[in-house]
Amino acid sequence: MNQEMTGVTTAPEATAVLADFQADYLNAMIAGSGRQADQVITHAFDQQVVVNDVYMNILQTTAYEIGRLWQVNKFTVAQEHLATAIIERQMGDMHGLFKPQTDLKRTLVLGCVEREFHRVGCRMVADFMEQAGWTVYYLGAAVPVRDFVSMARSVNADLIGVSAQMVYHVPSITNFVREFDSQGMGGIPIMAGGLPFVQQPELYRALGVRFSGVDARAAVTRASQVA
């Protein structure tokens, strides 16, 4: 996983190739084999798949499918945790490939809302935003909102990102926004992300946040338009 790759996406005709890699990757997760999953990613890089497409078309697609399998009781909690650990380890290995393309001199603080421990999607946004030239402070899972506010203030954040992957954590985003407002930081735009915002793209409007992105690429595009 040490191949130097750019952020340019693959051509449309490569869709079938990516689908094959994703199917192999899912099979590795079903088998619980981190070594097999590593081989899939290495093979993808050998075939000149760029890291952005590895994230979006292999890792993210598989993560969503694992979530679906868990919901229909075809994946145990232990299997889901193992798969997530493999994905996060590989993302750590690939982080160095997300080289900043410029320096926007803009700062993003992002993490998961309180009690939300599903952080893969949030980490993907962090890596894509860093590649796009943002200075990124990625706080990870289950961040207490007051600590979130404190960090945003200390680094003079230009944008806040908050993730809620489980639908029952979405109401916490309203409290999140209120806390920023009460601390005199309501002027900082907030973007929201997570599966509920993929399923309902206009959900953000009801929560008082500025925008949402259905994936890491969309988050970069929307952030460039707002912050």
C-alpha cells in the first residue's frame, strides 16, 4: 500500500473492475481475513486504481453492505467490529497517499456526535478534505459537544463537520448546533454526514446545519462552496 497515487478518479469504463474488487473485498470481510483484504487493496493499486476510488468504491461500498447485513442479522456484532477494524487499519496505511494538492488556509474540525462510535465515513471525509488543502483536526468517535466547541475555538475553525451514522443519533445534532450557538460560535458553518443524510439528502435543513454531503467527494465540493 505504499504506491504513490494521485487523487484523479478512474475512467468510467473501470466501473466493472472496481465492482470486482469490491466483491472480493466483501468476501474477505465475510471470511474475517485482514490478510485477504490487504491483498485485494494491493491488487487494486497494482491495476492503477487511485486511492480515492479505493475509499469510495471499495471501502465505503463494503462498509454500507456490512451495515445492511448486520441489520438483517446476517453479520454478527463481532464480525462487524472485526471488519471495521480492518478497514480503519487500512485507511491508516493509506493516509499518506492523500497528499494536499494546495493550501487553502482553511481549518476544519470534525468528528462524530456524542455516543456515535461509527467513524469510518467521518475519517474518509477527513482524508479527502486534507487532500483538498484543508487543515483538518479529526476528533474521531463520540466527541462530547463541549470539547468539540473548545477545539473549534482553539484552532479558529472555518468549518465544523459532525457525523451521525445511526438514525437515533440524528437528534443529537440539533443539540450540537444549539451548543455552538450558545457559546457564541453560531457563525461557523456546520456540515453533517452519515447514512441518514444519504437516505434523506434534505434532512440537514431540519437540523440547523448549513449542508450535508452524501459522501467524502460531495463534502469537499460543498465545503468549497460554503466555507
